[in-house]
Amino acid sequence: QVQLVESGGGLVQAGGSLRLSCAASGISFSVSDMGWYRQAPGKQRELVATITSAVRTNYKDSVKGRFTISRDNAKNTVYLQMNSLKPEDTAVYYCNAHLFRSDYWGQGTQVTVSS
């Protein structure tokens, strides 16, 4: 059974930083493409950043230069370092694993940025 467990969310002031972690189990992590998505109230879930098994990264335009996605295959963990946070970054952040045409999701972690 695949499990993705996010942590690291919280309340931060605008301009602050947070680091999200997602620990994966029950999946071949090193060959999985991993990603972070977010969903704000009343909005659709959107892609924030992805990192492939080959460590190629992709970012939503509005987070480029502020967020960094990384992975540690030895720890089966993917990270999202978020700097210079803005109130519009407020959302529930979800970890995603993509492997062999299947998608798996974590339960989400709340990030709230106050102005």
C-alpha cells in the first residue's frame, strides 16, 4: 500500500520560509516522478513543482525563483523549500507520486501566509 505523508506546513508571515517534506512508502521511490500540488479554497488543485526520477524539475511560473523541489532517494523523501512566501501561496499542499500511469496522493498539509 502506497503512503505519502506530508509535513512541514504551518502559519508564516509574508516573506518567510517553510520547508515541506513528503515521506513515501510502499512504492519504488527512486523510479517515481514526484510532485507538489496545492489547492486554495474555492479553486482547483494546481501543479506547483515536479521532479522526475532523472531529477529534472518543473515549476509553476509564479513560484520560480522562490520555491525549490528536491528529492532524497535514500530517505524516500521529496522536499519543497518555499522562500519569500506570499499570501497568495496560502493553500493545502499535496504530495504526488506518479509511477506506471498511476497517481498517488498524500493527505495534504496546510500552508497559511499572513500579510
